[in-house]
Amino acid sequence: MAYASHIINHSKKLRSNLIRHDQAVLVRWFSHGGQSSACKREDVMKTHSLGHSPSEKERVFKYVAGSHASSGLSKNSFSRTTMRLGSPMGGLLYSRELSCSQVQLRRGFASDSGLPPHQEIGMPSLSPTMTEGNIARWLKKEGDKVTPGEVLCEVETDKATVEMECMEEGYLAKILKGDGSKEIKVGEIIAITVEEEDDIAKFKDYSPSSAGTGAPAAKGSAAAPPPKEEPVQQPVSSPEPKTSKPASPPSGDRIFASPLARKLAEDNNVPLSSIKGTGPDGHIVKADIEDYLASRGKEASAPTSKTKDAKLAYLDYVDIPHSQIRKVTASRLLFSKQTIPHYYLTVDTCVDKLMDLRSQLNSLQEASGGKRISVNDLVIKAAALALRKVPQCNSSWTDDYIRQYNNVNINVAVQTDNGLYVPVIRDADKKGLSSIADEVKHLAQKAKENSLKPEDYEGGTFTVSNLGGPFGIKQFCAIINPPQAGILAVGSAEKRVVPGLGPEQFKFASFMSVTLSCDHRVIDGAIGAEWLKAFKGYIENPESMLL
């Protein structure tokens, strides 16, 4: 704290530039030997106006002083400390006490490790639900020069493959996670960059330390044993009575074992006297019997398990690894079904007029060179207009309030080989059918190519899922896509016989079944029915959508 107070009292720059928020913090400390090269960086002089409370200032400067002490720098060598606030959409920088939502860049400087200034680049968080990602491929190799804006690698997130750009100029010294690396946690270090080309060779055998100071793990672990010798000796003395207790049961004639362990031992003819118990007070538990059987390699299991193993031997199967989008989709849908009170409303809509209007519009599109309009495009437009007419369904639930959206953004479910994607058509109620058709086709193609960006699928307020046109499904119930409050499941159109005007007259008409899944916390039954009534009106009188 003495060093931190000295900095506050004597540095006008630090007094006027304290951290405004905790999204990202860069703490730099320099020795006399490394100061000149580090000060060449232009961003050292770029600081933002800050406004923390005294307690937060004290916490930050405690961390600076602690880092200063742990790095082995003397008071004379501690010459400068600069803090920089990163941009939420850029390469966010942060200390080990604070987290970031995008790219992690941790800058380390040489002290006792002998390493030059460098940056540890962490796995970025490229979507709100991302906890881990995969490296698809590196577009730069070790030794290459990198400049701001250049693409370093392609990262497979939970929703798409996203390009990760470089934030600062330098050289790619070490790639820690190569092409095809899987399940890398957000923040885990994937690469090292340096400022000088001559420093690349010094990171040939580099491995990140657990302390995050940039020193190799071997040297970081060497400093750990001395302070830990005394605390370790005290806990060792307390378990000694526990280790002496298991030795007492063998001295007696009685063997203590759980009922399940005794039953398993009897079924497999295992003498309990040959088993050493690991349970409380030396009791023999089921796991001890199973370990004994596994170590002895005895193939004496219960008759039921023999039958089960025999059946499994005839199965032929392939284990398919989970993709990132598959795992996230599974977790979100499980959360939806467990926490959202679903109910379902189904209605049949006559689509004869809709089909006639579509034919007329497609004739005009072909004449002008535009793309054909599908039934799904008309459904999206009708759903968007119905949401504008019944805005209660264009909402989401929170613990404190119901949020009703002014924008009508429709997510469209698209099935691909990698899983289910839901790209968004923004302000669908304000767009023409031609624009909707173009956007749907473009986003569907990007989804199949696994090249969707976060802005392509985030921010939806309602979802449409159509299994009728592509697959001929007559009717189904879809699971709500949280945090939305509704999803429309669209079935196929089929011809039906309907009564005519006379007693023995009839006619044919095409009907399409749609089912609205509602969150009952947000959409009451009457509100859901009102929305379906508005939707049916637009489908059966499609000319009204053009007004």
C-alpha cells in the first residue's frame, strides 16, 4: 500500500485516470532494463477518464502492490504503472482478478524469468452463451508479423465459426493451441505475441504459468514450496488418527462392511477378510469389492449383468462427438422445457388465396430478375404483422418485469449438418416480401456454411419453425427459444373437402395447421388466441399484408 499511495500522491496521470468500469484492466510494471522498449508502445500513453469508489481504488492498488511484491521488483526498479481501459468490442485486456467478455490479452513483462515483453492471447468469448470453443485453423503461423485488424485464426463458437482478429502490432511467437484444438475454455491462453522479431526464439519452449505472470511453469512452481512447508505439516497431523483407525478392525474377529458390500461379496465369492476397507473407520464398502474384482480380473458378475454384456456385444454403433452448437442447443432447450410453462394453441388456416397471391408475385419477381417468394416468407411477414398488432406476444419474462419489444425481429429455424441455427430477420414487420425472401436465403446459406456472425442470430424476439414445406410434417409443437415468449410451428398444407352452399354441395380447399407455443408467464391463453386470430386473418386475406 505504501507504493500505491506514493503513486497516487505523485502521479497526476493516475489521479485523473482511474478505472471507470471493470470490464478490462491492463496493469503493467517495468524494470529499468525493460522500460525503454515497452515505452515505445503508443498505447501506454492512452488512458481513459476513470471513476471508481475509494474502496475499489484501494482494491486495485492492493493488487498492483501485490503484483509488484510477487514479481520480485525492488522499490527502485518499480518505475511506472499504467492502466488502460479496453473497448468492449475490441481486444479487451484484464488482470487476473477481473474478467472480460471478448478477447483476453494479458501482457507479461520480464522480471526473474528473463522473458521479454509479450502478450498472452486467451480464447475469446464471442457470444453471450459461449463457455468454450474450438480452433478451426490458424491463418498465421509462428514467426509471422501481425498487424491490427488481421485475422489470426478461425474460432468455432457455440453458434458459428468466427474470425478472431489481432488487436496490436507484433509477431506471433508461439501457438499453444493448434489447428483442431477442442473444448478450450474461455480465457485459456492459445497464443503468445511479442513486439520484437528477435524475441520469437525465446518462446520456443514457453508454457503459461498458473499464476498468469508470463513466467514458465517450472520456475513458478519452484517458488511455491518454501511458504507452503509450514501449513502443510499441520494438516498432516490431523488425519493421523483417521489412518490409525482402519488398522484396529483387523485386530478383532468381526469384519465391518456395508450390507451392499456384503451382498456383492457373497454373489462373487469374495472373502471379506482379504479386503481392506476404505470407508469410515475402516468399513468395507461396495467400491472396495468392485476394486478387488477389477484388480483380480475375475469375470464373476451377476447373471443379469452377464446377459446385459452379452447383448451389448452384438451391438454395432458409432459414437459421434458433440459439436459446439449441438451442446448449446441441448442445454438451452433443456432449460426451456424445465423452467418455462409451455402451453400450445393450434389453428387451421386456409391458404388458397395465399397460394394465388404467391403465384402472382413470383411472376413479377421472375420478370424483374428477383428471387422467388416462398410460403415461409409469407408466414414470416404475417407473423411479424400479428406481433405488431398484438405486442404482448413480442415480449420476454424477467424476475422483475415483462420486457415488451418495440422491434419485431423474427428468428427463422434452419437445419444444417452441424445442427440447428436460428438466423434473425430484423424489423420484419417493416420489410417487403422481396427483402424478406432475399435475407432468408442469404442467412440460410451462411448457416449451412457455418459462417454466421453473432449479429446474424442475436436479438430475435419471436421464432418461426417450418417443418411442413421442407418435410411434409402435418402438425407439431415447438420448444420456446429463451428468452422469447413464443414460437410458431408451421405444418404442411393439405387439400380437404369442405361443405358448399347447398345441402349436397362440397368443394376442395387447402389448409395449413400452425401451433403457437406460449410462455404462460407472459402470454395468457386469451392473448395467445388473439394473436393466432390476427395471424390467421393475414394468411387467409394476404392482400392485407401489402397495405
